[in-house]
Amino acid sequence: MNAFLTKLLEYLASAGVRIFCGVLILVVGWILINKFIKAIDRIKKIQKLDKTVRAFFRSAINILLKLLLIVTCASIFGVPMTSFIALLATAGLAIGLALQGGLSNIAGGIILLIIKPFRVGDFISLDGADGTVTDMNIFYTILTTPDGKRVDIPNGVAASGKITNFSVEPYRRVDVPFVIPQNTDIAKLSELLIDMARNNSLVLTDDEHYPVVKLMGYEEDGIMVQLRVWTECANYWDTFFAMNDGSRLVFNANGVKLSNRQLSFRIEK
């Protein structure tokens, strides 16, 4: 009995040391990896890379280093590496079959990095969500909507779906539609609207982007017209609201009453 207790105490003492060392290495290593990942962005050569590429590989390196740390700690705990590797392989196969979507997200992320349909900071429309790309990891593309919501979209969906990028071109057209009475002097109204738009500093007035008013069609209760102006992408919303306010002042000043049934339209982000 005494011999058994002695061996048990010796085993617990040796195992306790391994467990303590393993836990210590795991905690310290986890903290150091997090600090290393944060330090990557401060390296000048890394800062020169595209933000989207940085975000993707930062996420990949973070996961890889933590997996290596877990394997190292398992060996310290006394887990045989051959058995552990076999267990990981079996678990990896099972997880891979169960999470095929996750693997497609990784592949989708790589495809997005290669073709670069958008970058971090671009305003895009993707999978029914409109927002600014704030991050991209190995599984998800993250958008922040204009009203402050976070939307996580799987990279597999992003790579295979329709992407509308509103930031890739330097200028955007702002369309403001109206339904005006049939007896309106369209030529005079067009002149007033264009003059209003031309005097706004946000509106481009070069030959290629000069403001225009287009007659879109006729309805029983009025004529469909559309004011079209161009502006820099960053000024889209300010210009859109300015054109609406300016048009209202023009209509009020000249006695133009808009139709009770306004032309329905989709606000382009």
C-alpha cells in the first residue's frame, strides 16, 4: 500500500509539473500571438499592402499560430504526437465534411483576394446588404451599413454572388425623378433646375458631366422628368439631398405643383 501511494504521489508530482508548464505556455503563448498579430500592422512593409490582403492574411496567421501552440501544449501534457496527429486528421476529415461551407468560404476569400472586386473601405452592395467593407477574414467579409449595423457575409457567398461596388469609380451620377403637371413649361423648368444644380459646389460642371434634365415619359397625372447630376463618390448623399432641397425651392418659387403620385424609384447607395 505504501509503495502504491508513493508511486501515485510521484506520478501526480511529475504530471502536475507538465500540466503547470503546459498551461503556462498556452496562456503566455496565446497572449504573445495576439500581440504579434497586432504588431504586424505596424510593420512598414506590411502597411504598404492592400488593406483587404492584410486583413485576410492576419486572420490566417492568427489561426495557424494558435493551432501550432495547441499542438505544442498537447505534447507537453504527454499526448503522443503520432496519436495526436492521427486524431487531428480524423477530426479534420469529420469537421471538413460537416463544414463544407467553411472550406468554401476560405476558397471564396482567396478568390476575392485574387480578383479584388472590392477593398476595405469601399461601399458595396452584396447579398442584399449595402455598407462599407470594414474587414475581411478567412471566413467572412464584414460590412458596416449606413445606419451602423454590422453584416457578416460568408466569403463563399461573396465570391459567387453579385457585387456592386459604388466606390471603384471616381464619380457617380445622382438621379432625382419628379412627376410634374402636364401644362408645365419643361424647357423653362429644365433651365431653372440646371441653373440650381450648376451653382452647387458639389456638382460637376465639365462637358462630360454637365447637369441635364431628361423627359422620361408621360402618365395620366403628369410628365415624368429626371434631374441628373454628377458628383464625386464621397459626396453622393450630400449631393442627393442638396438636389432634392434645391428642386423643391425651384418648384415653390415658380408655382410648380408636383403630382400626388410621385414616381417610385430606388435610392442608389
